[in-house]
Amino acid sequence: MKKFDIRNIRFKKVNLDQIDDRLLLINLYSTQAITFIIGLVWLLFQHRNPFLLFSLPSSLNFLLWGLGLAVLVIGVDLLISRFVPEDVGDDGGVNDRIFKNRPVWHIAVLSLVIAICEETLFRGAIQHQIGPYWTSIIFATIHVRYLRHWIPTGLVFSISYALGWVYIHTGTLWAPILAHFIIDMIMGFVIRFRREE
């Protein structure tokens, strides 16, 4: 029997066109699962109860804050996309590949999974440790596909900071989860139903 040697592992850069749809979805769901697990472990290291983090608040004010932030972000994003050349906001075609040919229900599911997993880690765990500013820098850096252009990088940072502010103001993780979910879902629908020129 051959012994496993870690030095034999090789990594190579893969172009987005080399990944089929199935592998893209596996990658997306697995990275979100890893994000969620890291968030839960981080919460446990902070001696915080994840169940309390996800408890529904007694007031429904978080719905207004989440919806309001989502409407604001979508409006700003659509305004920017109207006046800024498309190549400035280019993410390498990742969002098109994820949302373009996806059924409506799957866009909603993807958006919900992404919102819950990312908000658990970033707002629930990391922001509690280092605050909204540094959390937003990490959040923008994690979205590496936008780093080639300053406008989408600044937009991701601003959205993250706004999500953090809403979390602090409402005291519930459900407000940023709701906002993140609506933003991703609506932008996914825009990509899905956009007319080709």
C-alpha cells in the first residue's frame, strides 16, 4: 500500500469556464457550509449561545430596518449600474454563472443560504469581536472577485458596514439576514431576467 504524501498535492488555477454548473453549485454550497460552521465555532469560543443569536425578537421593527436597507442598497446599485460602464463592475462572470439560468425558487434558496451563513460569521461572530469597520474590510476582501475595481469593492464594504450598523441598531441578526437575503435575491432576479442587448 502506498503512503500518502502531502507534498504530492498540487494546486492549479482554474478558469471559471472550466467549471461546469454542478461543480460551481457544489463549490458555492460547500463554501457557505464552511462559513456557517466557522461562525458557529467562533460563537462557541466567544461563550455565546448560537440559539439565542437566532431567536426571533419580540418587536417586528427589524423587518422595517431589513427591508429599508435592502431597498436602499438595490436602488443605489441600480443607479450605479445605469451610469457606470459594465466592465467597471465586472466580477469575472461569477454572478452571471450563478444566477443566469437558475430557476426562481433556486435563486431564492441560494440567497437565503448565503444570507444566513455569511451573516452568522460576519455579523454574529466577527463583528462581535472586532466591530463593524474591520468586519467590513474582511467582508470586502473575502469577495475577492470584486477587488479588481474600486466601485464594487467600495459598494461591498458599504453594504457590509450598513448591515453591521443595522445589526447593532436592532439587536437582532434577523435584520441583516433579511436585508442580505432580499439584496441577493433581487439582484439574482435582475441577472436572471435581464435582456441581452
